[in-house]
Amino acid sequence: MRRILKFALFIAVVIVAIGIWVSLSRGAKGEIEYWARWIAQMFGRGWKAVEGRF
């Protein structure tokens, strides 16, 4: 059971990494900003705290 969970987690990480790489290679800055805003909202910081780092 743990092997299946580890394998599923590994596959998910690989898929996310490929998605990020494809977005970067296409120059999709707007998409990256969208995800950065979403992550910032998830952590409750708001967009202003993250915007200064770009």
C-alpha cells in the first residue's frame, strides 16, 4: 500500500514538474503569475507580499 502511495506521489510530482517546464519554455508568464497568486492566497499572505519578489 505504501509503495502505491509513494509511486502515485512521484507520478504527480513529475507531471507538475513537466507542466511547469512547459509553461516556462513557452514563456507563459501570466500563467505563472496566476499560480503564484493562488499559492499566496492559499498561505493567506495575499498577492502584495509575493509581487515584490518577481
